[in-house]
Amino acid sequence: MASKLKYLTKVSLKKKIASKWFIVVNLILAVALIGIMNIDHIIAFFGGNFDNDMQIVVVDETKEAYPLFETELKNSKTMLEEEFKVDMTLSDQTEEEETKKLEENDHVLVVFEEDEANYLKAKVITEGYIDTLDYQIITQALTTTKSNFALSKSNIDVEELNKISTPIAIERVLLDETKKTEDENMSMVMGTVFPTVILPFFMLTIFLVQMIGAEICEEKTTRSMEIIISNVSPKVHFFSKILSANIFVITQGLLLLLYAGIGLVIKNLLGLGTGGMTDGLSELWTTLVSSGFADQLIYIVPLTLILMILSFLAYSLVAGILASMTVNMEDFQQIQTPIIFISLLGYYLAIMSSMFDGSLFIRILSYVPFLSSLLSPALLVLGQVSLIDVIISILIMVVFDWTLIRYGMKVYKSGILNYSNEKVWSRLKRAIKTKEI
């Protein structure tokens, strides 16, 4: 039996990996991933430059607003808490003269004028569009400039004016001793980084379900299943499909990590001075280290990988068992839809997990097979579950996989050569009720 299992697994795996489709798809994935990770270099190569500061020319008819505006804008931060890069120039020419230059030079013209009703008004003039985030920073700086300008006109002492203009000093205090202020930064991680990290696992899960189901369904519709089962037992055939599919998706996952690694190496070789994604990753890593989260990766990563592998096994077992009940592609579409919906539910629950802080309901869901692989690591990162809870989720997944193997075989044996016109769910109920194991 072992030799037949090895042979069928090898044949099934070779059919997937040795195909032109696999090679073409992976070439596309490699180019896409490496390209995305080096998008700043690519844009720079075709004329863009992430190092260019925003050029702002100011016409200050008030003779007082420019230094206030310059201070505010140069102290501004981007969404990644990076310094807003700007090169400012005070012009001694008129608004009309500077406006004519906009057709030749790509810069922003800001004009300050006094306003009797509101102290100060401003114009932002450009030849084309301004990036939305950049425009928000400029607008915020202009608003603060107007407030400081109005205060300076109110005969307030300079020292008092400086005190009023200084940003408020905030001390964050948490009364719960088990909480840390740095952990609040994890909401940013969960909202931006975590969905990107778990997306490949989510996509590979869907691919795994479709691959197993389509392969079994194809063998049944072409009647080649009868020839296979006449030479090997349903048990051997079943496990060969499970093994080959799981080896394939794990291999594909490792290849994705390899492509990402190559992308990072290329980025380092090309230099780190282009900003963009590199600076964002550096800022993110600094945040993780300062919060102490980087140290937790020592056990979070292995536990997450164990849960993912057990979930791959569970998804493939369910897909294989249900696919044995199909006789055509329409049946296959029916049985894969609920599985994909469950996986999608786990993905969205993991993304929104920070919204369920303290909820017993979300903690219970972290124990549920299929959902736990995505939800438990997310809740562990947020501190909503403990290490013991994740270990419990792993044990539940082990028991669940064993149950699928133990009792799913009778469904597989009953359905693998069943070509009845009965509805797929009716055939499944009948197979479950049978006493044969």
C-alpha cells in the first residue's frame, strides 16, 4: 500500500508542478512580487523620484505669514510618521508673475493675503492636481498658520503666543497594569500589515479546495476513476490526493516567500535611498521593536505555521470528501461555495479582530476549526487571547483532522464510484448514514 500511495502522490504532484501552467503562473508571480517590492526604483527609472521634495513658492503679501507657515509645514508628518519633505521659497514677485511660471515649473504656489473679517486668507495654485495626502498636510498647515497669525495680531505677548502655539504635551496613562501603551500601535499593524501577511494563506486555501475538488471531479466525469479504484483502494487514492495537494500549496507558499526575499535583496542592492516602501518598512519594524512585539515573534510565527498546516489539511480533507459526491462540475461548484465562505469569514474576522476587544464571542470563535488559523494569531497579537488559548486551538484542530480522517473515509468510499443523479447533498446525507466504515 505504501508503494502505491507514494506512486499516486508522485504522479499527482508531477502533474501539477511539471505543467506549463505552473511555470507561467510562478514567473508572473515572481515578476509581480519583485516588481511591487521595488516599485519605487521602477518609478524612479522611468522618471519619477521619491527623493524629490515638494517645491512650494510663497507670495506673502502680509509680510508676516511666511515664517509661521514654514515652521508648521516643516514640522508636519506623513501617515507613516515620516518628516514631510518640502522645499520652500519666499518670492518677492507678485502673484501674477509667479502664476505665469507654473506652466514651466512643477511646483505649488501659495499666496497669503490679509482679510479684515478673518485675519488671513490663502490661495493654493498649481498647474495640475496635488496628491490628496499632500494637500491635506498643506491645508492643515495653513489652518494653523491662520490661527497663529490671528493670535499675533491680538496684541498677545510673544512669550505667551509661543506657549499657545506649542503642541500639547500628552502623557498616556493606562490603569490596567497588564496593558502597555505600545500595544496600542498594534491596531495599526492589524489594520494595514496583517491583512497583507495572511492574504497569501487565504488565497492558497481557496486554491487548495478548488484543486482537490476539480481533480477528483475530473477523474469521475471522465470515468478514469473506475480504472484507478480497480487497482488501488479508495483509502490510498484519497490520501494520495491530500498529500500531493498539501505538498503543492506548501511548496507554492515557500516560493512566494522566496520571491519576496529576492525582492528585498534586489531593493537592498539598488540602495535604500529612494524612500517609499523601504522607509515604511523601516518605520514599521521600529514600531514593532519598541512595542516588544518583535520578541513575541519567536513563538507567534511557529504557532501560526502549525495552525496553517493543520488548516490546510482540514480544508483538503473536507474538499476531498465532498468532491467524492460530485458527478459533474455543477455539483463541484455547490460543494466548494460553503467552504470558501467559511474561509472568507475567517479572513474578515481576523482583519476586524481589534474591534472585538474583550468579547467572549470572538474568543470562542478562535477555537473553531477553519477560523482558528486566521483568528487565533490575530487575537494573540492583540493580546485578546493567551498562549494557552492558541495551544487549545491547535489541539482542537488536531482532533478535528483526526475525526475527518476517521469518519470521512466512509463518505469517500461510498461516493467515489457513485454516479447517481440524486442531488449532491442528498447523496452526502445517505453516505453519512451508512454503517460501513
